Amino acid sequence: MDPHHEESDGFDENDDLVEELAQKNGKIDELEKENRNFGNYVRELQRRVSELEDKNRQLASGERFRELEEQNAQMKWENCSVLQENERVQQLNGQLKSENEKLLKDYNEVTGEFHNYKMAFSTGRTMSLDEASAEVKRPEEGRRVDKGIVTTAVWMDIDASHCHEQCSSTRCSSDAEFCCWDMMFKVTAVFALVTLLVIILVHVPMLFI
């Protein structure tokens, strides 16, 4: 047999052996890694077991039960406070609603009285509050003035009812619809003219004497 051939076969066997050993070493590394992971997993399990044992001891001693009772009492107190606050808010809402209704009623009364007084002013009538609450009707014939004489009297705070009583016997003209106010004005003007005429007749001739 050729010695060179025998030597090459020995080298090949050595290479195979080295490769096999390397593979085995790689498997050993993987096993060591898995072993470390398993150790970590075991330690985590031990930690969880320890926590469970602590909780079991707390439950056995009643500490956790007392803590739960305190939390329950705190929640009940907070719920009671919320209910009281809701009741207070409802009372305030009721008061505000009553005040709003009263304000609305007062506003309607004031605006109603203003409207009634406005209607009375435009018609030249004086009315009580009871009369003003009813529909304003057309004044009697002989008391209406379309030219603003009565409304001016009302605006100047003259007692229109007294004026109406003084003029109740005077009839309005059917054509011009002048009331006694116009008649009184005419009478006053005639009286003033007569007085002026008398003064002139008495004093003017004395100037020529």
C-alpha cells in the first residue's frame, strides 16, 4: 500500500473527528443556553409562588379583608356625598325655576300694564287697573278727540275724568268730531276777545279827549 495514501486517509479521519466534536460543542452551548433560560423560568415561578404565599398570609390575617372594608366604606361615603350634592342642585334648580316664573309673571304684568296704559293714552281715557286689564273700547260720543287734545291733556297729567264730567253735556259735532275741549277753547278765546274789545272801547276814546 502507498504510504502517502495512508497518510491522507488519516488526515481525513481527523477532519471528520474535529467536525464531529465541533458539532457536539455547539449542541452543548445550546443546551447550556436552554438550561439558563430554564433557570430564569424557575426563578420567576418561585417569585410568583412567594407573592401568592404573601397574599395568602394577608388573607389569613384579615389585613386584606379590612382594606377591602375600608375601600367599601370610602365608596359609600363618596356616593352619599354625591347624592347630597345632587339633592342640593335640584333644590337650587327648583328655586331658580320659581324665581324665573315670578320674574316672567312680573314682566308680563308690567308689559301688560304698559300696553293698557298706552291704549288708554291713545284713546284719551283714564282707567283703573281692573279696567285696564280688559279690552279698551271706544270712548263715548262727545268725549273723543282725534286731534290730540285729550291725549295732550293726559300727557300733561290733567285729570281727564274731571274734564269728561265737565263736558259730558256737550255733544260732539258729527262732521268735525270736535269735543267739549274744542268748545271750551273757543269760549275762552271769545271771552278774551270780548275783554280786549271792552278795554279798547274804554281806553281808546280817552286818548282823543
